[in-house]
Amino acid sequence: MQIAQIEALAATIIVTLFSILLAVLMTQSYFRNKRKSNLFWSIGLWVFVVSALLEIIFALNIYYPILMAIYLFSVVILVQFLSLGSIQLISSRKIISSYTIFTALVAVIALASVAVGPITDIVKNYIVFGQPSLFIVIASSLATFPASIVLIWVAAIGYLHTKSKKMLGIIAGVFIIAIAGTLYITYFPSVLYIAELFGVFLLFYGFYSPGHKKR
């Protein structure tokens, strides 16, 4: 096993373990309070677990077009579910409904883009590094950029109301994980795993750090 493969495996395994833990905690939180925001966030985190597991498979030098298609689509809907969780905190029902419809339409376009492909080898040196087709890039950008804007907007409003340092950790973690897919789409794939790992650590600090009351 080459050094590059060992490094890729180590990074993806760590990301996967922390993402599973965080997804479990968020799911438990949803079952306690039944809030829609926690529901969408927990779904988004489980999608993140799926993408992280696929990264482990890629690091094992196992990859097929269907797995690449699932990975690319999961990166898109991951960001969308996180933003849908955040938008639930806005009081305007009209904004929530409009954004939900928009994300659904864009998700269909993104699904179509990975379905028709073509998807070439996006894994190089055991990490996601290759670039997808132009159709996939455009469809993914239509999802990830608006979703990132929504995350920033809602997070800024939330911090202004709470002034919580732990919320800053949650805000930063969600944003970093969300833009990880955007950075990949915009031709900065080398930071993908670093962004994921850093984002998961920040989320873990925000949601389940010592002295932080479970919510």
C-alpha cells in the first residue's frame, strides 16, 4: 500500500467516524424535539456519511461510474439538506416554500446530470480529484452556490440573536462542509478532505463539546 493511499484512508476514516457520531447526535436531537430544522440537518449529515464512506471506497482503489455518480449527487444534496435545515429557522413561510421548491427542482437537474454523464475517472491518487462533465458542473453549481448563500445568511442572523461562541463553531462547521463540495466543483479539489475534516471537528465542538448542554 502506497503512502498516498494510507494518507487518503486515514483522512477518510477519521472523517467518516466523526460524521457518523454527529449524525447520530443530530438524529437523537430531532426525535427529542421533532423540529424540521433538525430533521433536514440530520438527513444532510447522514448523506455526508454516505459521501465519506464512498471516499473510503475510493481510497481503497475501488471505483465504478455508478459510485462516482452517487458521490457527485450526494455532495449536491448534502449542501441542499443543510441549507433546508437552516431556512426552517426563518419566520417567513413564503421564503421557506419558495426555497424548498427551488432546491427540489435543482436536485432533479443534478440527478439528471449524473444520470446522463458521462462520468470519467474523478479519482486520482486515491482521492477525488478529477473533474466531471460541464453539465454536472453547472447543475452542481446551481445547487451549491445558492445553498451556501442561504447558510451564511441564516447563520449570520442566528449569531446576532444568540452571540454564542459554540454557535460560531456550528456555523463555521456547516459552512466549511457545505463549501467543500463547491470547492471541488470550482476546481480546488485538493482542499476537499481537509475542509471536510476541519468542518466535522467544528461541528463536533459546537454540538457536543464538554460543558455544552445537549439540545
